[in-house]
Amino acid sequence: MTVAVVNIGRSHTGNFAGESLAGDAIVIKDGRIAWIGQTSDVASGDHPQTIDVRGMTVIPGLIDSHVHTTFGDYTPRQNTVGFLESYVHGGTTTSISASEVHVPGRPTDVVGIKALAIAAHHSYRNYFPGGMTVHGGSVILEPGLSDADFVELRQAGVWLAKGGFGAFNSPEEYIPMVHSARKAGIVVMCHSGGGSIPGSMDKIAVDVLLEMNPNIAGHINGGPTSLTPEENARIVSESDEIALQLVHAGNLRSAIDIAEQALQQAQFHRIMIATDTPTGTGVIPLGMLRQMAELCSLGPLTPEQAVSAATGNVSAVYGLEEGLLEVGRPANLVALDAPLGSRADSAFDALAIGDLPAVTMVISRGELRVTRSRNTPAGKRAVALD
Ligand SMILES: [Zn+2]
């Protein structure tokens, strides 16, 4: 089964530099991008399905690196069913678990937290809500986890860990455990800033974050309570490898500060846009697009940089196959347009002025999932199917 996407207008491969596709057409085969070239080279009738995007903008499917998945397409935090499928209508085709901390009665003993992460990881290998790829199973760091436990988890497929919810007496106690998890090949995201929900730690400050040296400073702009401006400056300048995750459910002022400093210090590759949802802040299907529009219209990012921060930068930090429009990569593509009624004429121009682009097509894992988002406004144009 092949699918052709033709007449692409502006495009973005997802990479750090914000490059466009070398062409205006993509052919998908067996769930992957098989060819990139010119629409004039795609003969009608060559493919069982041809999607004419009529000059609209095409980018990689967005990757939300901070989603509190549990099991299935349900969040106990807000008692909402079907939220992941709804996020696909916001252009998100990959979610990365920020730990299954919202599972009711979640265990805190070593056997229980390992079982939880392993079960979540394995269940999302077989389940794609709305076509979304979910990287589930992020082990919650709790006292008692040993080097051997991390090795066992890694062997069972678990490759994510989250620090910040464990029953530790002080944030410093996380430091050796983060190092132990990383040594086993696990990608570690740590909470930063003030506590998120009742029962979590008061604050994880910049000194301890720098010593932990996690792969990712989770919601470095606050989840939802931010660090101080001085700490924001230090996390950018005193590390050159901790990824800086800017979330919609955080502090926007702080996100703008951190983005500005990262750009000034040639650290843009560390910036990732995410939502940190579902949380107390809610279920936000357009959270990725909103964070992108806010950081473009109020903050320093160009629309091209916002797309990189929501796709290719995330791919690089986590070592994912998704997030780039290149031959051989998973076929996760989103078409965007200026929304009806906007003064902008293209998706990127809409982002620049703070309007949410219309999601007019979502392809994930090689299959057409959405032709008109039920969550965004309609676009000025619509795809034509053949
Ligand atoms: Zn979170």
C-alpha cells in the first residue's frame, strides 16, 4: 500500500536547522517515507491513495515529550476517555510518558514500580490510540531501586525514568539514582521547579538538577511553578547537555526567558516543546500548538524553530525514529494552514502572530487519520483526496 502526498507548499523536515523538504511530494510505503521528490513526478493512478494538500504547510507529526499516560486512552487525573485520540487532532502523533504517576493507587515499592513501568511499556507496543505512537512505561524513581533493577528494567524494554515523585527525604537523594539509571541506558527526565501535586517534593532547584544531570530537565519553566530567573540562566549556561523542556502547563514568562537565553548561547538544540498534560491544568489537545504559537508570538522563536523544538529536537534528545521527514523514517506527517478568519495566509504566519494553525491532515504510521481536525478551526484550504 502506497500513499502519495502532493502539492506541498512550505515544509519543514523537523531538523534543527529548519530545512525544507527537497521537493513538494512524499510517497509513503508500508508505514514509512519511501520517496521525497516533485509532484510532477507523481503520476495520477500510481498510488492507491493520493492526497493533494493544495499548497499547505507540511511538518512532521508533533512529539509531546511530557504526557502523563496511564493505560489505554484514559486519564484518571481528569477522568477523561479518548484524550490521546483527541491529541492526534491537535497534530501530536507521538507521546512520551512522563511516568504513570496518575494510576490510582500507584505502587511505591520496588516490585510494584517496576511492574507498572514494564506493563505500561509493553501495552503501548500493541496499542496506538487514534494512530498515535505512545512510548509508555517511565519508571518512577523511588527509594530502593538498585543498579540491578535498572538493568532488569532495561532488559524488559523500559527505557524511560522520571524523578520527582518518589518518597525521598531530600532532592539530593535522587542524584546517585539518576546516575545509576543513566548508566543502565535509561533516559531520565527529572522534575524541576516547585511541586506539582499534593504529596510531591516542595522544590527541585537548579543546583541539584545540575548535579543530577538528567537527560531532560522536565518542565524547566515550571510544572507549574517555575525556578527563579537566576536559576533559569544557570540551567542554560552551566550545562550544555541537559535538554530544556518548555511545557504549556508551566510558567510562560519563564519559558520565554529560557528560550531567549538558549538562543543567545547557541543552545537551541536543547529546547523541546511539550504540554505536561493531563495534569491539574487539564487535558489540552491543542497544547503543543498553543505553546508553539505563544513562544513565537510573545517569545523569541521563529515558527521554524518552534517546529524543530516540537519534532526534530525531541527526536535527537530521545533517540527516536519519529520527528523527521526523511526517507526511511516513520510516516508521521501533519498538514497545517492558516485558520479561517485569520489575518495570516499560511500556518507559519499564523504561528508568528499567535493564531493557532488549522490541522488539515494527519498521517501517522503511514495511515491517513485526520482530514479536518475536530479541535482546531477549519483551514483556509482543505486537502483533496483522490
Ligand atoms: Zn508532569
